[in-house]
Amino acid sequence: MKPWETIDRALAPDGTELVLARRGAEWVVRAGGHVLVSSRAHGSEEGLAALGLERAARRDTVLVGGLGLGYTVRAVLDRVPAGARVIVAELSRALVDWNRGPVSALAGRPLDDPRVRLQVSDVADRIAEATRAFDAILLDVDNGPSALVHGRNERLYGEAGVHLAFEALKPGGALAVWSAGPDDRYLAALRRAGFAAEAVPAPARAGSAGARHVVFLGVKSPRPAPRRRTSAGRP
């Protein structure tokens, strides 16, 4: 078996070492020594896009949090109309550079598509500043809500972050979240925020019965929730 070849190294914004490595046709990005993304197992990233967009009422404005090796963005582009806007928020400049350079061909150079608006920023900030702005929000950040590696992502997956995502979606919009595993607490938080929510198993490799991840799905009602009557009654 061929040994892994290190192609590049960089530091993530939080100081974690990122390593881009290749073995034959396979590519991986490691963060702190652990595989972050792999070109061999990206079925669940594509499933994230497919499931989220399938449930969205419209597909005109989509926010993608987390670039990885570009597979989620490519799957989005294959499913949205010609006039759509796909906003990609990625915190690591190194991942952006690698997607424009050595790994650009893996997903068909999605960052070159004119529908893509790339922002080197925290997707949590993009969500927090938006109100009824997106038809779909697709999140592939950290290990998802089930096993956070970086504590700062609690603001994205915690109770407050879930409510902000709900407010950032248009009526009929959908939130899709990749996760390394199930998390009943996160599913309950989605429902408390107002989402019609479910957790769907997603194979790591398309068509494989092997390792499976989870995609959390939350759909915002196309109609605003009715106002509750106060006990005071009419004046």
C-alpha cells in the first residue's frame, strides 16, 4: 500500500493544524491528526444537500456552512436553478485555497460556478445577521451537534443557534445538518424552535451499507405561526 504524501499544512483560525494529504487518487484533510474529510467517503455530504433541498419550498438562495472538499457545494449546484445564489461560508482560508488548487477537480471546481458567493467567515455570523433570507441552510461544521471538537460551535448547534437558524430561513425553508451520529437533544431543540424535524441516516459512501452518519432536517412552516390570544381578552 502506498504511503500518505503530505501536500500542504496550515493552521486553522483556532490554531489547530490542518494537513492536506494524498495517497494515490485518495485525498484527505486532517485536523489535529484526525480525518476531517475524505474523497473516498463523501456520500453523506452529498446526501446533506439532496435531503435539505428536497424539503425546501424553493431553492433560490442557499447558505452552505463548511466547504470540505467541495462535494456538498457541487451537490447543491446540481440541484438549484440557473439564477440561484449559493453562499458558501468557510472559516479556513487554507481549505478555500486547497479547493481552488490541488483538490479543485475532485468535485468539478464548484467555486468557479458564477452562482457561488464565497465568504471566508464563520457561518454562525451569517446566520445571526439574517432574517428570512435563505430558502435552505446546509451545515457541515465540526462533527455536527453530536460530538463537538471545537467549543465555539456550541453557538451554532446550541439552543440559541437553532432559534437563529429558524429566523434566518424564509417560510417553507429547510435546515439540514450533517452529524457524525444521532443526538436526541438536538432533535428536540429543533422542534422547540418551531421546526418539523427528523433525523435521517446517511451512508458515508453512496450506495454503501458501511459507516453511516446522520442528517438532521428541520422544515419551517410556509405559514407564520398564529398569534396566541392573551388572557386579557379584547379591550
